Amino acid sequence: MDAEISLVYVTTPDRDVAHAIARTVVEEGLAACANIIPGMESLYRWQGKVESAQECVLILKCRSSGFDALSSRVCTLHPYEVPCILALPVTAGLPRYLAWLSAESAGRPTV
């Protein structure tokens, strides 16, 4: 397997935002697949205060080499000032599935 794969963990304020980001990055070939997990509660420190929010988890699967482009695109689509975007390396997986992820997240040629 030539390309290394990453899972990109993103939090969003709701399912609609998660879906819009997912559709865009999959259509553009920046991610091969997206999973949306609604109903997550986040507790975090922001600007000196502890905050709480209901959010969705968005997991994007892509080539590790494409993370910068994917992250940049997610930032343009995301409403948060500082969105949570974390790349987690995939260390093993079904070879055929990893090959599919690699092929489908190679980006789409521009016309």
C-alpha cells in the first residue's frame, strides 16, 4: 500500500453542518468517506471559561498526504473560529479497503 491513510476527527455544531462539510469534501475527492455521529456533548475551556455544547462528530477518511488540503477546505466550510480538526494515523486495516480509501481520496482533477 503506497499511501498512508488518516482518520480526520472533526466536531461540528449540528448534523446539517457535518453533512454539508462531508458532502463537499467527498465530492471534491479530498476524503473517500465520511461518518456523522450526532448527539455528542463536549465540555471544553474557551476564552477562560468552561463551556458545554451539543455537537456532532464527523470522521473523514483520507490519504495522510491530503490532510493539509482537507483541513484547509474544512476550515473554509466550518462556522467555528477554531474548529477541532485532528488527524489520526491508521496503522492497519483491510488492504482492499485501504486501497479504496487511497484511490477515492486522491482528489478530483480540475476541468
